[in-house]
Amino acid sequence: MWTSDEFEQVLDGVSRLGWVLLKRFSATYRPSDVLAAFACLPKRDFETLRRLNFALTDELKAFLDEHLPHFIRTMPSTTQHMVDDRSGPPRGRIDWQRTIARRTQSGSDPTRFVTRAIERSADTGAARLFSFLLGRIVENGEWLDRHQIPEIARVQTLNSTDIARRNAGALRGRGVRPSNRLSAREVGPLRKSRRPDVLAAVRIYDLYVNIVELANENLLRNLLRQKQLAPEDLDDLFEVWTLLVLVEIHLRNGWELNEALLIGGDTAPKRPKFTLEKDGLTVEIFYQTVPQEMGKASAYKAIFSEYDLDASMRRPDVTARVTWPTGEIQRIIIEVKRTRDQRYILDSVYKTLGYLADFRETVGPNSPLAILVVWDGIKRTKAAGRLSPVEIVTASELPSISLPY
């Protein structure tokens, strides 16, 4: 089991390092693409996860059950000048400048008046924010209803959608103009409101933008903390942390990050791959897969094929392929195990040696051929050397290791 401090350490690393990469490729990928890639989820599945996260939040339920009814009962109003251009008795204050201009244009009709009556209206900035949010809640609920989600979640989202649809109609009936877009500038003044219901609407607006429209670092942290992107044992989270730390080590040593392949299809998970360059060297870091030539050269693929075993289920967690200016290629396997148990570490060493035997024709040639990353529980008893085919490092040691190329 992880302590809370250990969990927070990895959580901070994943969210922080993930955004370091995002900022370098912000013109290519949306934040949601990066999050989906690190979660190894198909894009459509991640879209469903984000929308469900918004629809099922306690904040949204409180907004619909408490703040929305209060706002409808006590809607603020504003005064508007309604311009009326017509023949007949004037209704309201006469705008003589416009009246004279209109009479001149219409043949000097002495009965024509342009008036500016003051009327009260419910079409305020706060009301338009509520109208916008209700429209987004309805749109989100209808999207989820067309996709496969748990039945208990479907019941809750359908109820929220119904409440939002009815109240959106009530706002339209009171003269509030519906809007499909609302800018941050329009919402800005409402952040200073003294009304709790309006402030609640602003929070829901921020929630919708951050989760559904953008997705941001805080979303990544919250989803990971709620274990919505990782299994109960959190091994995947530690693997992603290791991947991002490896990329950071390269950046810290002067490597340039030239490419980040994060986008997969709607039916296939994403397998992140990073390409970095320095002094004519190129390193490609593969996550949850191996370079194509390694897969083809697998010494054990005949055994897997004979028994119809899916070998892709047993790939190294991370693989690095280094191409030297001379054309020489170095391939290194990085296996990740979230453990401090020495018996499990011993089993992991044997598993790593098994990978080296399977890919012996393509891995190497320089030592170490593999790096085993464990959480803790092991200590080196002699000076590090490069003769051993496997180097074992702990999570605390990983950020400061020297690259073996």
C-alpha cells in the first residue's frame, strides 16, 4: 500500500510533468488529448469519462436542486431603453433628434415620433449565464444518453437534463435570450456578485469549461485521485510517472523534445511515444509497446502463436531506442514495478531477464540492456557498473540517474 505522501508525490509528478509536455505541444494537442494519452484510453472513452465527471459532480447536483430554484424565484431585473418608431400618439420620452430625422426621411409626417421608453427586463448577465449553463447541461445529458454508461448514472443524468430543460424554457418565457457561447469577459463581472446562487453558477461554468471543454491539470489530478483513470493498485500511475520522469531527465540534459505522438483512434488506446534529439543522437521513448522491429524479432512469438496467446499483453512498460549519427542503434527495456517487497523485486528481475531473452536479437548492444524501476526496498551493495545487463533503480533514485547513452 502507498502512504498518502507517496501517492501525492507521484500524483504531483504526473500532473506537473504532463503539463510540461503539453505546453510544448499546445498547438498540436488539446489538454484532453494529453490526459487521454496518459490514461491510455480511446478518445471516445475519455470524452465519456469527462462528461460523466461533470454530470455526476456534487456541485452540479447542488446547483440544480438549490441554487437554480432560488434564482428562478428571485430573478434580478434591469432597465432597458426600448426605442419605438411609429405614427400616432407618443409612448414614452420623445427623442426629438431621431424624430426630426425620421420625419425628414418619411415625407415630413407630423404624427411620427421616435420614443425611448424605459422598461424592466429579466435579460440580465446573470440570467444569461444560467441560460447558457442549462443549455450545456441539456447538451451534455443528451450526449451521454446516446452512449453506453452505467444505468444508475443514466438515471441521474436524465433527471438533471429534465430539470435543466424545464428551467431553460422558463427563462426564455421571461425574456432571457438563450446563448450558445459565453465569454470569460461576460462572466468576469459576475464573479464579484454577492448572490450565492450567482456565484454557484460561476463555479459550474468554470467546472464545465475545465472538464468538458478544455480539461486541465487539476482535472488530471482529481480523476487520478478518485482512481477513475487507474486500477485500484495504481500501478499504471507509477508507470506514467516513470515515463514522464525519463522524458524530464532528457530535457534536463539538453535534449530537445521534437515530437510527442499521443493521438490514437476511437477504437484503439493511445500509446504515447516521445522523440528527442541531441548532438545528432535521436532517442525514441515508447510506452506500453516496443519498436516494430523488436516485435518481429521476438524469439518467443512462435510459442505465443501456437497457444493463441496475446503477446501484446506482456510488453515492457517502456522501451527506448537510441539512433547514433553512425547509424548504430541501441535499444533499452525499462520495466516498472510499484513494489518494495524484495521477493517481488526478485521475480521482476527474472521477468526483465525474460524480456531480454525474448528480444535478444534486437536489444542492446551496450549495457545496461534493461532498467528495472521499483518503488523502494533495495540498496546497491557495490559501486555501479555498466557490465550488468539489468540496472535496478528506486523511485527516489530515478530522477537523478545518468543516461546510459
